[in-house]
Amino acid sequence: MNLDVLDKTLVQDAPAVRARGAAPASAGNEVLGRIGALETRLARNAREIDAAQHVRYKVFVEEMGASIPPEAERLRRDIDAYDSVCDHLLVLDTTLDGSPEDQIVGTYRLLRQDIAMKAGGFYSASEFDVAPLLARHPSKRFMELGRSCVLPAYRTKRTVELLWQGNWAYSLKHGVDAMFGCASFPGIVPEEHALALSFLHHSVPAKGDWAVKARADRYRSMDLMPAEAIAPKQALMALPPLIKGYLRLGAMVGEGAVVDADFRTTDVLIVLPITNISGRYLNYYGADATRFAL
């Protein structure tokens, strides 16, 4: 399964460049999973975060054409102000020569609710009105997933499985009740993805206590085709692989899309309560996150 479009989360500003070289929020030495030569774990030091930011630069800027601040461009790093407070999940190819920083082939950025509140909130709040969602679940612990990317040669099922193994193990360790985050379609014209966006709107909307909308000032309709005109198989084929992966796990999608001109993407908000995760996936990854653990 190839990851031709990956998720990311907004927040670009000039002060963000200062986050380069910051230490990870809760780094440890634990390897969370391994398949063959690939392993997943959290970044252990500032050098590894810097290398992950360079991987993000290769994918988001060089491959996808994102616009970033001049100083970040000079450094050839995708950097924002939240890098210093997030944990950075890595996938490494241990057969590559060099230090661990040279072996990083994929990354995911994780932000727990307690940390986000101390840091000024979740960064997806710049696109989606997540405050009511959080307010309706005061006893639940949320985690935001963002800035996920994998180098082209490693966009395989194994890499995706390891990223989710890492997410699942991390969620269990920190008692996370629900995950959410932006996921992206390429381009800034939502109508080009009318089939896929309409399928998400009609088929997997986040409702009731889990409802969440794009911010009013950025809202773009996903209801671009009537439900009866949608061919589900064709719609699924039109979804980016990462979003299909979320749906298999039991994710829902918020109302409304957002155009991100800087990253040249059309974003939707994924909402995944842990209780929604399909039993077969819990069994596959292990209820105690041991499926790929050492």
C-alpha cells in the first residue's frame, strides 16, 4: 500500500524556526516495533528530530511543493513551533549506513492533550473548530496526529504497519481515548476530489458527541455529489491510501474541508475514538501493542 498523499498539520510562522534542535517531549530508548530491517520508536534527541524535519522537507516541500518560511527553506527543514513539545515517532531502516539520523525514512508527530493545553492548544485548531469536540468529552484524553510522511521508496504496507504499531503502543502507554488530525488530498481545488469528499461526507461523518466542523472562515463544502450518485468502490479507489487506512480502523471525518494554500492541499479532519477501532485490527496489532514489538 503506497502512501502517495500523507497527512500534515498546519502551523507555520517565523518563530517556529527556533524549534529546530529542541529535545523531544518524552524520548525514551524503547523500540516500539520491528519488521525485518525496519524499526519504529520515538526520537531520542535533537539530532533525530532535526533529521525527521529534513525528511518532512523532502516530502512536503521538494515533492509536494509546500511553501515554508525563508529561514526554514534555508535550513532545508520543515519546522514549526510545536516541534519542541511534540513526540516524534520515527521509522528507521537499520540497514542504511551511518548514524540513526541517516536511517530515518518516515515520521509521525504526536501531541497529547495535556501537553497541547500547556503549549496553547492543538495546531489543527487553525483549520478546524476542535474546541467543542474537546468540551463534550472532558474525561477523555485526546491525541493529535500530524506531519506524517514517508520517503517514496518506503511507502509500503510494512512501513504503515509500523507507524500504526508505534501510534497504538504510544496511545496505550499514555491512556489515550481518541485520536484526531488533518489528512490531505493533493491540490487546492476541492471540486477535483468531488467523488472522494462526497463519499466521506455521506458515509463516515463524525456525528453527535464526535461532531466537528471546519472553521467558518475556512469552510469548504464536501457535499459535492448526491449520495445516490456515488459509486462506493470508485470512491474508495479515489481516496488517498492514508485516509483509507484510517477508515479501516474505524475513523470518522469531520464536516467541511479546508484549503491549505501553503501546503497545496485540501484537508479533512479525521476523528478516531479508540473504542471505534475494529476488533480485528486490535487483534492484529495486539491489545497490548505486542504484535510487532520485540
